[in-house]
Amino acid sequence: MPAKVADWLIAQQAEKQMKTIFQLADEVGIEKDELIPFGYYMAKVDYQKLYSRIKNNHDGKYIVVTAITPTPFGEGKSTTTIGLTQGFGKRGKKVSCAIRQPSAGPLMNIKGSAAGGGLSQCIPRTEFSLGFTGDINAVMNAHNLAMVALTARMLHESNYSDEILNKKGLKRLDIDPKRVQIGWVIDFCAQALRKIVIGIGGKKDGIPMESRFDIATSSELMAILSLVKDLKDLRERIGRIVVAYSKSGNPVTTEDLEVAGAMTAFMLPTINPNLIQTMEGQPVFVHAAPFANIAIGQSSIIADWIGVKLSEYHITESGFGADIGFEKFWNIKCRISGLKPDAAVIVATLRALKYHGADRDAPKIVSGNPLPEKYFEKNLKWLEKGLENLFHHINIVKKAGLNPVVCLNKFYGDDDDELEFVKKACEEIRIPAAISEHYEKGGAGALELVDMVIDACRSKSQFKFLYDSSLPHISRIELIARQIYGADSIEFSPEALDKLKNINSNPEFSQFSICMAKTHLSLSDNPELRGVPRGWQLFVRDVLIFKGAKLIVPVAGQINLMPGTASNPNFRRIDIDLKTGKISGI
């Protein structure tokens, strides 16, 4: 494969030999009446119909893919998930994987699609990347409907007396405009919408107040979709979402606004996972969305339940590094799903390791700009220092009782001596490491990795949670900060501390999971600290409560729920061929 061929061009060639969705489903064990087709090559799977038939099947091996601390380079975690799936196919194994749907925000900004790359992609790439089967749109519509219901109710309560409200069948909720908990959502990176004022106009135009837009995938509804078990669970969780508080401090839920049923109607199709294929014809279940730094960032429980029942090996991807995505997979998702992983793959690259081991005077990386050549040059000093970050993530996975396998995702032009240096360093601490060439060679380039993962699955997993669910939430946060991030100490703002005291005194929240919101670019809460920071303190400035998702969300450092678009975004390079109708540049 030529080194510089664009991923979208490679995908378009592969799409000429795609299996139909009916052939793909038949091969994986899904019957025709369990499919909801979206054309010839994509479908939703009727989850309740399918699962009722296969729920007593034996579980296949369950493998999670994570990574070292992310860098602006991109480590290829989705590419590795797909390449590993293709490699299992090359070994004649019945395999499936679960990945998350790309958000249009990163797609049109600088991160690009989550379809993988090179010869390890899922297809059809363009349709997958641009809206797919509408799950994110459904989340946007349902979420924004809650805001419509809230703002309309506030206006009517302002304009009407209690007597008129009662005639209309409405009870005064007395919503405090200064305690609205959610904003609007849109699936773009739009920094101009982070803080807005709405309701400007006259008496009929709403209540003037500050508001905001967040990126759609950070909505509590997307977290709910990741964790939901069935339709009843979906409806109940949506009804518990707190949108605001009254002036007397009582929570106002979507059920109080009588909008939860309509929101569920928008969300109804989303409970069914999506089905597409790898470039080599293995099944890919796509369900839920990204952003493990500000959300849960996992492919759904439903997709994994289906995958382990249909396959000998099912591979699921978690967001960002092991400190963020894997920790939430481990202590939230697995606790709810009941599934216990058999092995974990940690993705690393030479350039990422050098980034974490670079000197302080190393060239700075500016998002959207070409990457400095210094990070591609041979440099064993930077590489050795960067290994500290990889070893830290290995230790995180080992704390879960899992057998980690390191995947050195080889890029075109990587130095063979440097790759062997990293592999030997892993072997010296008795961690198997494969130099995987799936980007350039597809499944055939991942066979060493596949064999190591199979061996890891043969060793009995000693999977265990980091903490017991009876532990107070503040103690859970401290455990995560010290044992996972490596913090020396934890400081809570007075506001965060007050909220945690109230949470710990309320039995309703005792079984809620801790879902940390923290930068993904560092083990610390400071994105500028590379490698393995030492002598630092985690600062928790706020604590959010997602009653629908049943999550307690400590916010560490400065986390923004609406990313910004860079000066050189991807949308500048996306266009349409007017003769063929093909889209280029995705």
C-alpha cells in the first residue's frame, strides 16, 4: 500500500467488494427478520428480538482495547480495534468488534473520522462518518426537546397565574433560571456557543437568561445509551434526568415537565445497535459515541452483550487512555453489564512515546498544523523516557486483574531498531508486545498481535473492581486519583465538597457510579504535563449529578463540554465530485 494514499480513497476501493448487509448478518448469526436495513450495506439490529433468541448462547472471549495517554498525533486505537478484528478473521476465528459512532464535531475539525485507517477501516466509511443511521441526531432532538419544554414552562409560569395554570393542567414548578442544569446541544465544535443569552425580546419570547450549547455526544442521553439494558430501562432513566432546580431547591426532572415520553420516542430507534463491516468483511457493531474525558466514552453494553453471544472473540473499544476510558469501562460499564473481560490491548506508537519522553525545549505541537519532524527522528533517549507512560498504563490494566498485551501500532517510516527497543522493554517486565502492521497490511499485519491476545485469553482472568460500590463517593475519587492517575493528593473546592457531603448522605446516590471528567491529554488534570507527572495535586472544582445515567461526575481541572474548531479544520478539504456524487476528504 503506498504510504501517502488517503484513507478515504482506500475505503472507496474496498467498498466495491462489500458484502451486502444480509450476507454479513447471515455469517455472524443474525436472521433476516432481526435486521432493520439502511440500504444494502448498513443496518440496525433489532436488539430485543435478537437477544431473546441468543441470550443463552455461550459467551465468547471479551477483549478491551485501550491506549497510552493520547497525543495530538493519534495512536490509532480504532484502527487497531478493526485491524485486530481482521486478524482474528485471518486466523479463521468467528469475531466481532464494537466501536463508537464518530461525532461530526471532531470529524469536521481536526481529529477526523473514527473509521480506522489504512487497510484497517470499517466501511462504508463516508456514510458511517456523516450521520450514519441517525443516533446522534436522535440524541440532539431528544435533548433539545427537554430544553424546549423547560424554557416554555418557565415562560408560561411567568405569564400565567396559578389559576390559569391549573386550568391548563399544569402545576407551578417555580423553576430557578439561575439553576438550570443543562444547555442545548449541537454536533459541532462551536466555541462561539459556549456561553449565550436566550429569551431576549418581549413577553412572548421567553425568559432572559444565560444558557449554553454543549457538543451532542456529551449529553446525558448518550451516557444513558451506553449503559441502558432494555427499553424499560431507557424510559425510566430518561424520566429521571434533572434539567433544573426550583427556587426552593427541589429537582425538576423531564418527568415533571411531562416530556420524558416524547424524548423516549425520539430515542427509541437508538437502542438498536448498528451493523457494518471491516474492509475484510468481519462484523462491526457501532453503538454510542466518543469523549471519555467528558462522558463515559464507551461502546454500549447492548452491543457487547450481542457480540459475546455471537462470536468466539468480541473486541470492544474504550475511549482515550487507560486512565480515562479503561477506568470507566472497568469500574462502570463492567459493573453494570456483568461482563468480565479476558484480556486488554494497550495501543502505543513510537511518536507518541517520544512525545511523552521529549525534552522541555522540544518543538510544540499546534493542533491542525503539520507535526514537527523531530518526533519522527530516531531518538532512544526520548523513547526510553516515554516508556514510563506506557508502563503506567500497563499497571492500571494489571490492577483490574487483566492480562495486558501491548500493541506497537507501526506507522510507515518507523525505525525497526526503535520498535524492537520498545518490544524488548516490555518483555523485560513480562508483558507481551507485538509490532503490528495492520494499518499497512490489514489483518495479515496483525497476526502476531492476534496470537498474543489468544494466549492472554487462555490465562484465567483475575478481574476485580478498583473499589466496592459501598465505598463513599469521596473515597472512590481519592482511590482513582492516587492509584490510577498517580496524584499525590486531592483538593476539593468548597462547592464540590458540599455537594459530595450531600451525595454521601443521600441513600439514593449510593449505587451511582463515579465518572471522572478530566483532560485526556495527561494523567494529571493539567494537559501540559506529559509522561508520568510527579508531585502533583488533583483539583476537583465541581461535582455534577446525572440522575438518569446514575453517574456522579467530579470535574477535575478545566473541562469544556463544547470543543472549539481550529484554524485549519478538516471541513476545508471535504467536497463532492459532481460527476460521481462521491464525497472526498473524509
